[in-house]
Amino acid sequence: MCVKRVPITGGKIVLTDDEQSIRTLHLGFTISPHEECGVEEAVRIVEQQGGESVVLTLGPPEAEEQLRECLAMGADHAIHLVTDEQEWDAQATAAAIVETVRAEVPFDLLVFGNESADAGGYQVGIRVAYALGLPVVTGLKGLTVENGRVRAEQEVSGGRDVYDVQMPAVVTVLEGLNLPRYPSVPAKLRAQRKPVEQRRPTRIEPKLEKLRLVVPEGQGKQAEILGTGPEAAPRVVEVMQQIGVA
Amino acid sequence: MNVLVFVEPGDDLSRQALGFAREIGDARAVSVEGAYAPAAWAAALVDAADGADAIVAAGSVHGNEVLAHVAARLDQPFAANVTGIDGDVVTRQRWGGSLLEEARVQGSPLVLSVAPHVHAADEAEAQVDTLVAGANGSPQVVDRVEAATGGVSLADAKVVVSGGRGVGSAEGFAIIEELAGLLGGAVGCSRVVTSAGWLPHTNQVGQTGTKVSPDLYVACGISGATQHIAGCKGAKKILAINSDAEAPILASADYAVIGDLHEIVPAISAELRKARGT
């Protein structure tokens, strides 16, 4: 499964002076929520059916922290495609993943998040599938692996569309697929001893090149205080009646 | 500029994408008939795009997926959820719209999806050509599971009453459910709540949950992380109930009540009953 290190943005996004990234001095980091569910799902499949799960990330040296978190969740080993400070676009990211996957033992299933929390490009998993000539199903909230096939449930308006594909295959998943586990302390300690293999891929020139980031306008509302404590209830109901919902 | 627009019949976001396409060039709208099969549909679009300078679709589940297939097939960049374009520089959404990015795109054709609810829908009667996708052996829908019905759907609710960390426990949601019920609304929650297992993910409002657009959104004990705001900023009005007068949610809310939600929420329910004489 492939994961990406992203900041935990909290309540307000503040940019660095060069407008190239989010100011993260006081922020923690995590992996995108969809990917947490991807890691959990892969670990469960291996727990139930045997085999091995490998977690891969492309990111700065600090992204090893996120790989260790995934190892603590139960992944068997990790591959770190180490980058410098530059951001990689989706095509460059997919190319590096493809090169790595080709060099490994053949995988039955490649799991991606449907879109990353930060860049939100909706495409890396699909690009990898095309390059490897594999079928791909995206946006999954249900996944069953049986007899070399994947039954994949994609959430659509009013229900779920079900796909049935032969492995090897690529899937991209959404949060809600499962409830990821919190790793125990012993699992975190074991994760520190699991292998993380480092490689340095070459970045192809971006065709979608970030120039600068902009915090959108319209976040500067200031709420009208209707009151303090339960005594505010009559005023709240008044407002609800004005809006036409009470 | 010749723009090929992928539309889905009856889809409002597709009409918005068409509106955007008409702003930037001569648009030709196409849809694909038959059961949804993203890889095969993308192949049909690529065939139809001969000579087009841009291929555009809605930044919807299907729009983003089909265009990612198109871009992978053509080995071209794909800019998802674009809000504007100026020459070869696109502005697009990151973080579910909490942040914008200006990016230079070198694509021929340009492949881009249009961010939802940024451009007005094209109301003019558009001619839509129907394409037929070839059976290229790609994954396609083999079955359909209908969603369980009953209750008010979160995405369509006129009122959503949501709880966050401040609710404190699964049991604590009884007062949230009571107020939502009185208002004929749906119950929502923040990501903290689903991660703790207090409510299922189907109740989660946010960037990685459901995006809601009610007339009133009541945020109880929710601090207002960008992850959450990305899901509720479509609400016409937001009422925050929070013990912290400095919480970030107040910068996204229209109204606020400061104090303990465990006292305030039942008081509002009682006041509603009183006002209705029940």
C-alpha cells in the first residue's frame, strides 16, 4: 500500500513566507485518512489469508515516521522513496512507484488512497495501474478478496456499485472502509525494529508545477454570539425560526 | 480553444463544468451510454477528443475518475478541481478547498475537472452527443447494493446537528439525536467521533466524510479543523455551540453560543417544544 506524509492542519492554515508550503513548525504529521484505511485493510487481508504486506511512501526523510506508524499497524516491511524538499507531481510520483513495484516480487494487490489529503489529485493509483497494465477500481468502501479475485464496492449516490476483478489489481480506497486500529505500545516497539528500505528515485520534470499556494478568501467570518449557557436557548430558537427551520 | 466536455445526464455538476467550458472556449458536450465503466468510457472520450485542446469534466466522483483514466491513457497531466484558468496557469483546490494552488500545466490536450459549486450551471439547452464505449475488458459494474433507506440523508438534510470531541461519548449523542429529530434533521459528527467509534463513518461530515449543504448546520463541541470545515462550509448558516470562545469554528460560523453543550443542547430542545406547545 502507498501512503503520503501530510501535516495535521488544525483550525487555520498559515503559509510559509515563500507561499510554497504550509507552515508546519507547530504541527504534527500523519498519513491521509483514506490511506489509514488502506493500510488497515491490507494488514487484515494478510492476517486472514497469509502473505506479506509492504508499505511504500515517496517523501522527505521525515516521512520515515509515517512508515513506522504503518509498521506499527501491522505492515511487514517498508520502502521509502526519499525525496528532497521539492514537491513531486502525480506523474513523477506514479513513475517512481511503478519503477519500484516492477523491481519487487509481484504483488497481488496494490492499495492507494482515493486522493491525498493535501494535493487531492485523484490519479496516482490509476496512473500506476495503466503503466503496469493492471485493472483498477477506485473510491472503495468495501473490499473482499477471494479465490484470486477482488469484489470491490464503490460508493455512489443512493448505494454502491460492485465490481469484480481478477488479481493482480490496483484499488483506491476511502475512509469508512474500516475502522483503523490504534497500535499498541509493544506493536510500536516492534515497528522500530522492522526493516525500512531506502531508495532515491529520479524526479522527472513536473508537467503540473506548483507555482504558489493561496489561502482562499471568505474564511474571515466572525460568529454573532447569541449568548452564554442554557439561558441562550430562547434566542437560538428565535434565530432558527428566522432561518425557517424551527 | 476547442473543449470536449464529458457530462452525465441530469447531473448539476456536469452543467457547471459545461458553464466553465463555455467560458474558456467552444464546447462540445458528450456523454457515454451504458453501464458505468471508467476505463472504457475514458477510451471513448479519447477517441472523441481528436483535435480538442482541452478535455473537461465535473470534479465529481465519476468526473475525476474518468479524467484520471483519460490522462493516464494519454500520459498527460491532470489538474483536478480547477476553479480558474489563465493561459497555462490553473488555480485548483487542495485540502478539499481549504487551500488553493496556482500551477503551471503543460498538457496537450489540457485535462481538467471543474471544482464543484464554483461556477454557475449552464442552463442553456445543450446538445449532447452520445458516445458508445467499446468492450475493452476493463472493470465494469456487475452488481448494485442499494443504500439502506429510513431516516434523513445527511447529504440532503435541511438541518444537520453535529457533535464533536466535546460530546464526550457515544451515549452523549442522545441529546444531539433529540435536537436533530425535533428539527427534522440528520445527525452528523467530526472525524474524532468516528475514529473513537462513537458513531459510524456514515455520520461523518468533512473532507473525507460527507459534504453537506443544509439551511442550518449546528456544530456542537466541534473545534473547527479544516478537515471538518471542508465538509460543512456549504451550509447556508452555521451555529456553533462551544465551551471555548476562541475555538476556530467561530471564524466559520454565523452564530455561536458559548458554554457546555450538555446543558445548552437540551435547553434548546426544551425551548423548541415549548414554542410548539408540546
